[in-house]
Amino acid sequence: MTTSPRLIARVALFSALIYVLSWGTSYLPNVSLIFFLVFASGFVWGAAAGAATGAIGMGIWTTLNPYGPAGLPVMIAQVLGAASGGPVGALFSRLAWQEMPNRRLIPWLVLAAITCTSLYYLPVNSVDAWLYQPFWPRFTVGLLWMLISMGFNALIFPLLFGVIRFLYQREHMA
């Protein structure tokens, strides 16, 4: 990852978007554009930039959200979980997605959405259940919330992929 001022500005912008759009969706349970933005950052600018976007954006959100900051162990799990979507986006960008028709691209985008959601929620739910006990009932309920988020992300990723395609072409083919 080159740390040009241009890339730093893009990571900062996407991190700020995570915070702002999280406010906008804070009243919709488990509907979040965080996963898509981190995936998009990784897709367009690489794994390190995507991970940085996720870590910074989630760090700001989990500290300054309207419900109060999370406990430190949960906050660390949230930041690391959000950052993991960047490398997923970078790996996805290596597929021959430019040549894929949309009907073949959609299942891959749904898989990416499921992967990003799982990489976030599994560590967060594990830490939350471990801290606040009883582990298995709390973890199981967390998995149900994860499935709701997964469903929304499976819709969001294919619907908004055109934005990523535009950014990628602007950044790499101009």
C-alpha cells in the first residue's frame, strides 16, 4: 500500500462515511453500510487501505455512537472485525469480475457479503457472550442478529456494486 496523500484522503473520507452513514442507519436494526464501505475500500485501493478504513471508521463509530461506547474488549473485536472486510474486498477484486455477466457476479457478491458479515459478527458475538455470560444463550441470540445483518448485506452488496465498479474504473483505468 502506497501512502500517498490521495490514498490517505480516500481512507479518511470512507472512514468518515462509515461514521455518518452509521448515524443514518442507527435506528434500523442490523442494517449497516459499514460492511459495504470497507469491502469497497479493499476492492478499489487494496487490503491494507480497506482494513485501515474499517478499523478507523468502526473505531470512531463504536466510540461516538448514540448508544454510548462499547466496552473495550467488544470495541477491539468490533474494530478488528470491521477491518477484516478490506482484505475480502481486495481478494474479490482479483476475480475476473469485469468479464462476468451480472447473473454470475451476484452469487459472488452475496458470498462476499456473507463473508464480511461473518468475519465481523463471529468475534464480536464471541467476546460479548464471553464477557456478559451465559455464553451459549447470548452467543446464539447474537447469531440470529448476524443472520438478519447477513440478509441485508446480501441485498446491499449486489445493489450497490455499480458504485464500486465506477470507483474502480475511475481509479485504475483512467
